Amino acid sequence: KIRKMQQGYWAPEVFREEKGHEEKSFVYTFGVFIIHLISEQLPFNQYDYPQLLYNVGSGNLLHQVPAGCPSPLDEIISECCRFNPEKRPTFR
């Protein structure tokens, strides 16, 4: 159960086992954490690992800003959860 919960937070590059994006992967996870707090639902909990591996890793399944999300947070989520790690902000 815990591993399944964690997989919903993984960035696409983590599923693809790419190296060199560790900081940007944490930024992605931060965006997903905000989604979890607002929606009160585990991210992508309805999918199993093979589905997540293929769909998140390929960009077919992306996190969405929850309906009713306050304006400042929707921009943060959108920026943090970009598919391309190089286009995500940093924590600096």
C-alpha cells in the first residue's frame, strides 16, 4: 500500500529511470503533494504500477490542477508538474 501511494508522486523521469533530474523530480513531487492536500485523494491511486509506468513515463497521464484550486496554487502546481523536468522551477 505504501509503495503504491508513493508511485503516484513519482515524476515521469523516475518511471523512465533517468538520472540527473533528482532536484527537478522533488519539485514535481512537491506539486503532486499540493494536489493531494487540496483534493484529499491519493494521486493516481486507481492505477497499478504497469499502467503508471507506461502512462506517466510517456506523458499520457499528467497530474491536473484540482477544480476550485486557489489561483496562486494552480500556477505552482502547473509549473511543478510539467512533464519536462528542465521546464520546472527550482526550490532556490
